[in-house]
Amino acid sequence: MNSNRNDHLAILAYVIPIAGPIYLMLARRESAHLQYHARQMLALTLALIALPMAWVVIAWPISWVPIAGASVAAALFALVVVGFLFGVGIWIAGLIQVIQGRPKPLPLVWGLSERWFGAVTDE
């Protein structure tokens, strides 16, 4: 399951954010190792895309509130920046795990990937 070729293909999920995981999920269904990393990285990518979108939906109406609205919107943007920094840390941890050949669940991301894409099963 952890052949050298699979490890190199799993790196695609981390280097090419959306197309890499989708390719691995569709074209390499037989490898649980590749599915594991592809699903984690796709969940992380989608979460990092949704983060600023959620900020826009929440902060735009709040910014129209007189006096404190703009300050609250800016504080919420600071949370988006912290979320991105956390996401980059998770991405680096996942990339290190692929290079070392250890499939270990990434914090927060593995739960999202199992909920959104289902559990990875060994054959």
C-alpha cells in the first residue's frame, strides 16, 4: 500500500491543490493510501476557500452598522488570517507525513473529509 510510486503520487494532492486530489480520487480509486491523502487535502482546500466567503457573508452586513461595524468586520478578518495560518500549518504537516510515508489524521481536516467524502476503506 505504501509503495514509493504511491508516495510520489500522494504528493500531487498537496502540491496541486484542487486538481491533484480530484485526479487521485477519480483515477486512483484502488489505493487507500492515495485516497486518504487526497480526501484530506481536498477537505482542507475547500475549507480554506469557504473561510473568506463566510467572512464576506458575515462581515459585509456588519460593516454597515454605525461606529462599531467596521471594527468588528476587521476583527473577523483577523480570524480569517489566523485560520489561513492554521491551514498552512496543517498543509505542511500533511506534506511531511506524505514524505515520511505515515498516514496520520490531520487535525480538524480528517473529520471534515470523512463527513464530506466518506471513510477510506482498505481492500
